[in-house]
Amino acid sequence: MSKTVDLSVELAGVRLKNPVLVASGTFGFGREYGEFYDLSELGGICAKGLTPARREGNPPPRIAETPMGILNSVGLQNPGVDAFIAHELPELRKHDLAVVANISGNTPEEYGEMCEKLSEAGVDLIEVNISCPNVKAGGLAYGTRPEMAAEVTQIAKHHASVPVMVKLSPNVTDVTEIARAVEGAGADAVSLINTLRGMRIDVNTHRPILKMNTGGLSGPAVLPVAVRMVWEVANAVKIPILGMGGVAKAEDAAQLMLAGATAVAVGTACFADPFTPIKVRDGLAALAETQGLERVSDLTGAVQPW
């Protein structure tokens, strides 16, 4: 790792010693990966998505490989927010990294309650996942309607005493419309992209590969979509961006930063190689040094469109 390049960045007022985090849902709560290396090597961890109560998730099969990625319909399996605070957060706090709690709710009130609990417990940042069904609105996702995204953001901000980052869905006509709505509602940052909705069918049984029929597509295949959406959002809002979607090497992360991301998250690539986030961090430092940059943050928004 370069000794001459400053790797630190600031995301929504939270200082990160390097710009590489791990994406929610791909790293659990860090315990298993912590057997490979000290989690303090990371800039931060976006913990597995939390709900108010324990969830067992969807029935299997719920993971399927695709060319250049995977489909998942895990269904937010998690121990619940109280169990996270009691058992997982104290372990994460033993490491020198930013702890980002990812939350999903069925109602705006549930988001508010979780924000209050997690703020008091001492997480650094709350990532509000608005890509989940809204029970009160007939199954619509918060993330696809600007006014609903804004409502959840306002409630989260009202109940949180730490910065709030809203995770945007790519399954929309215009992602900048949602980004502007959450910025206007007080979001401190946005993260994108979440998974793209996809499907695979077994041609012999004529059944979908996944029990829930469709799932979220992630992995290298989605990187160009992520880069494009980060660039669009960076040109639409002034709040910082955590970029993710298909990051498997330093050049992928650099593309997201050049497009406008302040920091990046590595997700699916961790399944194939647990050391990917460390390699991305070191590769970013080397790339910045080669280009004569004093700070890796100089990459952010430095794209020069034709």
C-alpha cells in the first residue's frame, strides 16, 4: 500500500481512513471475514440489513449464479435490530472502522424506531434501504416513488442523531428524481446501486431457479449501470455518494469515484475472494500514486465527459 497517498475520505461527516467499505448483505456482521484479516483494514462495514424483529428470510433456493454475477432472494434474513445492538455491535466496535447499520421497514414508523435505537447504540451512520415493500401502500417499494422516499427520509432524520444515508434502487425510470427527493428531505448521503431485478428459468423443469421467481442481480455485470447511475446522481445532488455495484478490482472502484462517488463498497466479489476489499484499497492507492495524486479523494468527480 502506498505511503505517499492520503487514503482518508469523509462521507456525510464521518471520517473514513480509506474509501473502501463492504456492502450490506454480503459481509454479514463481519465475524466470518474477520477470520481472514483484521476488519480494521476496512474503511467501514455496511452491516447486514436489519428489521425491527428477527426474520428467517425466504425459502430456498434463494441464490443462483448468472454469467458475471449472482441472483439472490435471501429476503432480509437477520436477527433483528435489538439482537444486533446486543450481540454484534459490541464486537464491531472492537475494530477501527466505521459501522454503518442498514435498515429496512414495512412502515415509516418502523424506520423511525430503528433509527432511534441504533443512534443511541452508537453506530456511525444509518443506511436506510428504501427498496423494500411498503405494506401501507399496497406493496409498492418506497424507493420507486419520490414522495414516499422523501417521507421515509424525513422520519429517519427526525429520529436519528447520526448521519442518514439513503440506499437507492436502480429499478426506476429516473434515479435522479428519487435522489433529489431524499436530498430535499434531509438525507446526508445516498448509496447506490442496490441490485437490479432479474430472473433465471430452468429450461428442463420449466421452473424459475429461485423459489421466489425473481431476485436481485449483483456482481460484475451491473458495474456499467452503477457507474452511469452514480454519474447521473452526482450531477443532480450535492450530498456525497457511496458507490457500489460490481466492484471487483481497483479500476472498478476508481470508475465509481471518477463518476462522483466519495467512497465505494465491495459486495458480491467478497464471496469469491474475501480479500477483495483489501486489494481494492491497495490498488486505488497505487493508481492514485501512478497518476500523481496526493489524495485518493482527488478521483471523486474527476471524470471528463466528451
